[in-house]
Amino acid sequence: PTTTITTTTTTTTTTTTTTTTTTTTTTTTTTSTSNSNNNNNNNNNKFFWSSIKLLRSLQS
């Protein structure tokens, strides 16, 4: 009689690679430039001081 021996070898390789990259960039730039307000304040200031000087000169 003939005997047949069958050997089956199964190799299963499972490789799972998960790469998650989350990059969150938040840039908040707030620039408030109020040149006109500054100019107005400067002018008011000048006017105020010149008025004071004028009053002092009138008083003396």
C-alpha cells in the first residue's frame, strides 16, 4: 500500500500600521492702530496747553 502524507503549512502575517498626524496651527494677530485717535488726542492736548498758557499770560 502507498501512504501519502500531505503537510500543509500556512503562514499568515498581518501587519497593520496606523499613523495619525494632526497638526493644528492657530495664529491670531490682532493689530489695532488708531492713528487718527492719537492725532486727535495730541491736537487736543496741544490746544489744552496753549489755552492754559494763554490764560496764564492774561492773568499776569
